[in-house]
Amino acid sequence: MRSQHIWTSRDEEGRKREVRVTKFGGNWKFQAKYRDEEDWTYYDRPLTDDLRELRDIIFRKYQRRRGSAEDFAAVDKLLRDQTRDE
């Protein structure tokens, strides 16, 4: 089943950045772009900050019964693996 999570943030210079994360078939696809860019950037290895934000979003959705425990566990594992490799 497909699930999608979208959020916006601002960088140090105040530029708005939109991040979209889609899970389909057990695979996570991360993409982001700044408001002034036309093309999306697709990440094979997502940014650690994006993983942390996604983890927080899924946790809040899980608390409201709108997210699954499996998604939270999968993102938590991705974050642990990535921070261990850094």
C-alpha cells in the first residue's frame, strides 16, 4: 500500500524547501526541491535531517492512529543505520 508524507522547511537563508517521501512496495523514495527550483532532487541516500523529520511525522501520525507501527519501525531503522555509518 502506498503512503506519502509531505512537509516544508526553511534553510538558514530563509529559502523554502518542500520534501516528499513516498513508500510503495516497502521502498522509501525521498525527493525535495526549493521553491525557486523547477526540478525535484531524488535521493538514493536521504539526508539525516529529513529522516529525523519523517520519523517525527510518522510518530505523530501513529499516535493519532493514522500511521502504522511498521512504518515507524522501518524509518527508525533507516535512521539508526545511517547515523551509525556516518
